Amino acid sequence: MNDPAVAGRMRDDGMDARWDRITAVAGLLFIALILASFFTPATPDYPSSAEQLAAELTADRSGHQMALLLGFLGDIAVLVFLAGLWSRFRRHEGTGGMMSGLFAIASATFAATILVSEGLYLALIQAAESADPSTLPTIQALDYWVGICTVPAGVAMMIGATGAILGAHALPAWLGYLSGLTGVLLVLSLAGVYESDEESVLVTIGGFGGFLLFLVWALATSVVLLMRSRHHAGAAA
């Protein structure tokens, strides 16, 4: 005789596996888009003169537009990825869990700040040909400093992920330690916010190192979720 409770649990497990699979695919797509953006022109160095900015942006306008398009598509993918992770954390920690709640709020702030920065990048590209070139350095400065403001949100996001993984066992423990290390590196980059030298050790190790480690963490998490969803699907079959 079929047990309705067991059947309901199997349906829930199947749905959870489906969400984990969607989360994993979104994470892998995000990584692929980030890697693709490495082959597009970089944002001109800050600070640059108005004439230099206008010349660099105009010379490779289509390349900068492609970089921004890849960034927007990556934003969609990472939002799905973060929402899927929050769903998994909440399932394991419970609806009143603080760490999953912190992850959700910090992820939303992190994504919103990135979107503002990319909006300023879009304004920079559009203004290179149609606006007064003297406005370009101001837009570039805003883009640069808004980008820096993603760091506190990123640190809080990694704290939430670490707490949910290690405390509620939402994912393998080594992913929790990896997210914790990512948060530490991002904190180090905050110490270099007022540094006059952009190539300082703190900025390089903390900022760039933390960014790379976040990509590694997102890739590893996506692979783990994809493998687990396939395992659940095989078990259900």
C-alpha cells in the first residue's frame, strides 16, 4: 500500500532536486559569461583624462557594448543562482534562520550595487560620443566607487553562506570554509579603500583575490549541486 506521506516527501525531494539543478545551471552560466567577458575591452583605467576616456571608449565602442551585454546577462544568471542558494539554505536552516536571511538581504544588496555600477558604465559608453567629454571623468569616478561598495555586501553574503553551510549543513563543509576565506579576503580589500596607490598589496590580494575566490566558490557550488540533483533524480527513478 502506498503511504501518502512518503509519496509527498518524494514529490518534495524531486522539486528540491529540480531547484538545485536550475541553481547549478545558472551558476555555471554565470561563470561562463564572466569568462567570456575577459575577452572584451576592459574599462579604462581610473583616473583618466576626459580626452583619453573619450578616445578609448570611442575606439572600441562595440567591444565595450558587448562587455556590458555579457555583464547584464551574467546579472540575470547570478540572481537565479543566489535565489536558488537562498532557497536551499532556508530549507536546511528553517524559515526563521538568521544566516539564510542574511544571505538573502546581502545578495540583493550585492546585485543591486552591481547593477548601479553597470548603469554608470552604460552612461559612460553612451556619453563618450554624444555628451560633453568633461563629464566622463565624473561618471568614471562614480562607477569606480560604486563598484567598491559591492564589497561590504559581498562580505555579508559570504558570512551568511558560511553560517548556513557550516551551521545547517546545507552544503559540504569545505564549501563553507571556502566562502569564509572569500569573505576574509574581501574584508582585507576594505582596508585599502583609502589607499592612494590602486596597486597596493591589500587591494590586489583582497579585491582581485576575493573576486577570483568567489568565482571558484560559485563554480564549485554549482558542480556540487548539479551532482546532487542527478543523484536524487537517479534515486527517485
